Amino acid sequence: MEKRKVIIIGTAYPFRGGGISTYNERLARAYQERGDQVTIYTFSLQYPRFLFPGKTQYSTELPPADLNIKVAINSVNPFNWLKVGNEIRKLNCDLVIIRYWMPFMAPCLGTIARIIRRNKHSKVVAITDNIIPHEKMPGGTLLSKYFVNSCDGFIAMSRAVLNDLRKLDKSRPSQFSPHPLYDNFGEAITKTEAKKRLSLEESTRYILFFGFIREYKGLDLLIHSFADVRFRELNIKLLVAGEFYIDEKPYIELIEKLGLTDKIELHTNFIPNDAIVNYFCASEIVAQPYKEATQSGVTQISYHFDKPMITTNVGGLSEMVPHGKVGYVVEPDSDQIADALFKYFSEEKETEFVQNVIKEKKRFSWDILLKIIDSVAFGKVEGQ
């Protein structure tokens, strides 16, 4: 296959690790491994401070030495969009991949894409996390339509998003490709070592809730489920790892009201990439009690570390977690979540599910994603 000049537009270092930046950097490495020339154009300003709910947008880690990252895009400055768009247009690269996750970014990314395509050579493909956002915003669908009309094709990471895309555009090529494996957080370590690093109890079994805490992720459902009387005599705790992106007070009050202070470990600062291994390896199962979702990178971290999962039947989550094989899929209901957790621990499902996870994760490769992107951008490619 001929080698290509590829540009990825989206969040990357110096913005701190999170689902989007981690994905974009891993995607760049996948292209480099194939022999392509890759540059990531990231933001100089991603969100105005008043729109960002976390403590800081910026990483404290060292920059990745193996990636060519250009800090260039100001999400709220139209003059910058023209400058960046024209700069990339003149590079005449073969493929531009734009990561799209929320309508706020549509004017910026859609304008840049339109300018790039004026060179009549670069193919612009969007990888779409969402088209209709979890947290509604005025004019969100119209903004997404503006962005969709600026691209040559689309990759949707869930069938729900693919359906949303096709409601806005039926003419451009679009394909579903599940979120590839997050295999860039190091090798697994033993539960004993992971618990030691986190100062957790060696004899306790842990359920992990991981990631930024937003209302739609359903942590309150998980807390309610954990108050089930069946768990009182079991040596099990809930480990919550991730920064609050909403007011934490109602969650703290709920834990206290339900008498769960001694059953829930809160590690609610931002979790850097080099510490992620500790949380997944210390835990026995990962819970994703989302009230709504399209897909989740947490699933792919779980697969990487061979962890069974309990997830809810919303968006594309059930596509990734075969029920009764690598975990359980339930409705976003605290009683159903409690039933699934109790079944998992009372029937000692860990060994069986881990073996199934190891088999199942083979279908989530970055090489498959690259072939699907090529198919959308250029039509049939070698090896297909």
C-alpha cells in the first residue's frame, strides 16, 4: 500500500490525557507503524475557561517524543480557523482525519474542513463520537449539520451515532467501526501490586467506576445499587476513580445518607495515564452504569486489562459487551445493576469472564480501523 501524508485534527498533548487525546495520539502511532507521515494539529485554546468543568485542561506529563504535534487551533477565533485551514490546504496531504465530539466545535472544525477541501486533493474523514450530544445545547443539531456538510465521509464508533449521521446526510460514505483497544497504558500488573500502589485493602474485592464524572454516567445509580442489603456481608467495595465534572456534593450526601462511607473509595482527582493501570488491575470488574451514551473508551481500557464489565443497554455499549459472556448488560436501573453485580460475585464469574474477554478483544484492532478509514476516504483498498 502506498504511504500517505496524514493529518489528524483534534485534542492531543499539551492537553491532558482523556479519552479523546489518548485516542488521537494512539491513532497517529497506528499510522506511523504503517509507514505513513503523520502530524496532529491540536488546540492552542480548546475550551474557554468558563465552559470547562474540570480543574485544568493541561497535562503535567512529559510530551510524547515520538509524535509530531502542532499546537495551532483556537476554537473560538474565526481568523485562526482561516489561517489553519489555509495552512493545511497548502500542505496538500492525502488524508485529514477530524475528531468530532460536540456541536460547540462545529463552526471551528467545519470551517477548517471546508477550506482544506478546496485543494481538490485532501480527503476529509470525521471520526464521530457523537452527533447529537449527551448534554443538550441550543442549536446543537444545526451545528452538527454544518460540520457534517464539510466532510467527505464518516466513521461512527457506535451504530447509534451511525444512525444519527444518516439522518443528517445520506449521500456521503459512512461506516461503523468500534472503538479500538486502548493498548497504550502499559502491561497489566497483579492485583496485589496494584492495591499496594493505591493503598487499598489486600483482601477486599473492588468494583471500578472510572472516568470523568458527569450526570449521564449514572454514578448515582451505581451508588444506590451498592446499598443493596445483599452486599453488606460481602467483602466488596466500590472504587470511584475520576474527576468530578459536576457538583460533587449530591454524591457525597447520597453516600452518607445510604451509610456507604466505609464501602466506597473516592479517588476523585484527575487520573493521569501512567496511573490508569493501577485502578483497573486492582479491580475485579468495571461498572459503566450510564443513563445514556454512544460508546465509551472505558470499555476498551477494560478489554486491554482483561476486565469483565457490567454496562447498561444504552447507545452502543451493548455492542461491545456480549451479555453473559464478558459481563452483563442491564437497563439503567439500580436494582438491575445490583442483581448483576450480586450474580457476578455470588457465582464467582471472574475466571470464566476473563477468559472470554481475552478472546473477544481480538476484534478491536487499530489495523481494522485504518482499513475502514481508507475505505471511506478512497474506496476499496488493498487487502479488502
